[in-house]
Amino acid sequence: MKTKRPFHQKKLKAALQKVALVLIVFALVIAVVLKLLGTSLAPLAILPLNIWASLAGAIILSNLLRMQRYVVFTHALGLKVPIGVLNLFVMAGTALIATPGKVGTALRLWLLHKAYKIPYRRSTPMLFMDMLTDFIAMLMLTLLGMISLGNMAGLAFALLLFSGLLVGVLMIFVAPRLTKRLIKIGYACIGKKKPKLFAALLRLVHRLRHMVTLPHLGLSVGLAVLGWVILAWGLSHLAQGMGLSLSLAHVLVVLCAGTMLGALTFLPGGLGGAEATMLALLTLFGVPLPQAVLFTLTLRLSTLWIPTFMGLFCLPVALHTAKKASSPKGA
């Protein structure tokens, strides 16, 4: 059965237009919120340059570390792609981070297909593993943050989510036959109108067995954890510069919980859900609302849009590289 392409070139222009639209809407929302609350950006203008440099460095290093998971993924799947080219394609995918779903990841798979003729049926598991390893890492860090802060209610909720995710991963790893049987039962009950979807799930479970091994899973989750911790470290320096009494544990919980719940809304870049969660947590941690709004907006502007512009910078180079590699001379 032919695997449906997760992305194609005709979608690229539309996706870039969505990024521009989201940026405009985001800027308008910021302006309205700041106006309604009577908050200005003046406190940010007087922050020392070293704080901004630390934050920018943390964002870049965090993204570079998390990108290396794709080196692990391609190794697990037996895909031979030069590391430099792979990193270029992965970075280009961040150009579409502010789009619904995982369009940026789909763009990466399309670039790999265009350059090296890698079938989508072989590369699609990377889309799932990208989300899975990030979610495992963020849940772990949320748990550790809650333990450090002694927040038992939040700890119980995070532990419940983590346990469910862990059980799902272990089922693929330890009991693949049972997982496939459950998918077939689901198909028999509700899936006869969506046979291709359930067939794709069966293929995904089969291929994930090569990726969900303890060494590959441990290394990719470790890279994600390290990336998120470094990002939280940069944001904690920003919080201190703004005079907020937030520890690294506070920032980890705000960053990871907000990002996870924002992603679950399936809105572009998690917009709306992420900000609401972050604001709620910051006020819960005793940060006054005007300062909480300013910190949240700065966090989201920097962590969402710096990677987006990095991706936009790399995208033309990635497209040229993919085209060159696919040509007879570049092959």
C-alpha cells in the first residue's frame, strides 16, 4: 500500500503564509493584552545585555541538542544521511514550528525524501518519536520540578500522565503483539470506515520496535531533557533579571507544563493554551499578574520565534541542498 506523503512542495507556500499570519496575530494579541493591563515593555529594555545573550545562547544550544535526536532516529531506522545535511534539514523544519500539528517535522521528512529518496513509510516513525521523546522529557522535568517545589497536587497529575505514557511505550517495546492485537480490536469496533488509518498504525508499531530500544530511547530522551534544562536555565536568568523570585524548578514547571498543554490544543505553536497555562502557574507561584504576563510574552516570543527565524534562514539552503542531492550529479 502506498504511504500518503506527510508533506509536499505545494504545501510549503501555504505553510509559510500561515507562519506570517500567526506572527501578525501574535503581535496584535500582545499589543492588546499590554494595553488592557497597562503594562509596558520598558522593564525589558533596561535588562543587562548579558541576560539577553544568555537567553539567546540557551535557546540556540537547546535547539541544537534536541536536533541531534534525529541522528539517533536515522541510526535506529538504518537511514544513511550525512549528519551536516540532516541537521540542516531538521533546522529548516523549525521554520514551520508556528503551524498546526507537526508540519515542521513533515517538512523534514519531505526534504529527506526529495534528497535521498527515503520512503515515507521508513521515515514517518521519526515524526512520532519527535513528539514522544519531547513529551517524555517534559513530563520527567515537570515531575522533578513538582517534587522540588513540594507541590503534591501537580505532582500527582504529572505522575498520572507520565505513567500512562510510559505504559504505552513499554507496550510497544515489551509486548508488540499485544499492541497490534489491541489495534486490530479497535479496528473491528470502530475502524472499518478508516481502514488506512489502522493499517498505518500497525506499520508504525512494527517500525517503532527498531527505534524504541532502551539505548535509542534513552539517548534521544536524554538529549531532549538536556535541551529543555538548558532552555529553562536561560529563562531563569531572565526571571532573575526581571526581579522575579523564580527558581530553576519553577521555570522548568512553567516551561514544560505550558508547552505540553499548549501542544495538546493542536493550535499553531500551541498559541493560547501554552500562554494560559504559563500565566496560571506563574500566578500560582506568587508572581503578580502584570509581571507574569510580561515574562510569559517574553518567554514565548523568544522560544517560539527565534527558532522560527533560524529555520527560515536555513530553509532556502535546505531546499537547494535537497534539490542538488536529488539531481544525477548530486547523487
